[in-house]
Amino acid sequence: MNEAERSKVFIANVDRYDECNIAKFLSQLVIGRASKAEDEEAVEEGNVTPKQVGNPQTYSIYGTVDDSCKDPPGFVNIITMDDKRQDCVEKIMECDYIIYNIKDDHTVVDDALWILDQIHSNLESFTTQKIFILISSVLTWSKSALPDPVCNRFI
């Protein structure tokens, strides 16, 4: 299967613990395949007959790493974030899924917002759907200002 046919996933800072494990999991995941338990259940119910999978399709993982990273994961295609940013945005926009984790590093928020802005400004040019996944904690949003501090809906 050639690289152009594979679903592409971009993960920012793939050299960090959480991001690396997400990337590793996705790189081994067969696209469109149910879990083994679901497969066995469907066969037992007679809904599906067991069949051989010819050439399973997996995700192609792209990501950025910190400058201090000496040993990036081997299963990730590294995208270098340069000062211009424009060179890397083209590679990121080729991906079907874009994942940012802002729960551990607040400096990633600016990059995530910039990528969202790029996605929004290029919506008409996409031939496939783009899915942006933001990983955060509840505490990340606790500092967000409410649009109306006094809400009359609940009074």
C-alpha cells in the first residue's frame, strides 16, 4: 500500500510520554477493524464470517519533536517546525487527524491555535475531512471566562 492511500495522523511533540504512546498505539492499529472481542462476538452471532485480511491498512504517523530530542521514535515521520511555519503547515494539512496535547505544556496552545486558524482559512480547499483533537484537563478550562457571569437561564 502506498503512502498516499494511508490515513495520516499528526501529533505535536511526539517525543513526550503521552504523545509517544498515542502515536505508538495508532501506528499499530488496523484502520476499520473491530476489536478482537467484537470480531468474535459477530462471528458467534453469525453476522460475519471470519475472513483473511490481505493487506491491513495502518495509520501513517507524523509529528514534531523538541529541539533537545536526540532519539525520535522510529515509527514517526518527523516534521521540523521552523521559524517560518509555512513549510510545515503544508505537511500538517495533508494529515486527516491533527492531535495536540495542551494539558502538560501551555506553550503548545499558541501552535494549536495557529494550526486551527490555518485549518479554518483553508476549509474550502480540503478534499477530505480534517479532525482536530485537543487533549486537555478540566483544569485547563477552569480559567476560561464565562460569556455571561450572571446566567438568568437557571434562576
